[in-house]
Amino acid sequence: MNKRISKIPNNVQDRTSIAWRKLCEYIDQLAESNAEEFSPRDFLGNELFSQIYTLPESIAKLKNVKKNHLYGSNLKRIPPEIGEMESLEFFDPYASYDLHWFPFEILNVKT
């Protein structure tokens, strides 16, 4: 391996963790209530939110969400299903320093 290339840490998302299960429940609640804002840190709290490295594919259910607040996350990946968030107008991944690229499908949203 080239010594000049830094190794990217692989924090694989634990999909059996409390943080993951609560995030999935939160998404289900928002989808059912037709909520317009997705703010997982506010729902999970800092400790659990810091354990989230990717968003669930179920974000595709959030058809009415206009604002996606991901400020200061530990996200490393955003799933392509973000392109199915039909109403998304505001996407804030600022200070999510481990997030280096976005899926092509993000071009499908209004942001």
C-alpha cells in the first residue's frame, strides 16, 4: 500500500444497536405523521447520534420532509435512497467531516 495514502477508518454501522433501532423508529414516526423536518440528533441525543455512520435506506419513506438536519454527524455514507425524498429543500451535512461524497441520486432532490 502506498504510504502517502491514508487509510480510511471503516466504522461499519451496527444495525443491531439501540441507536440504529431508534433511528429507524424515528423515520417510521416521521413518515407516518408526514413531518417536514428530519433532525436525528434532536431525537436520539448526542450519544446515540454519534453511533450513526450511515442513514437507513428507509429514508426513502420521508416524502414530505423539507429539511434534513445532519450538522456535525459521524456519517460516512448517505444511501442513494435520499433521492426519493421528494420534498427535500434543505440539506445540512455541515461539519460532518467523515462524509466525503454524496450519492448521485441526491441530484433528484430540490436542494
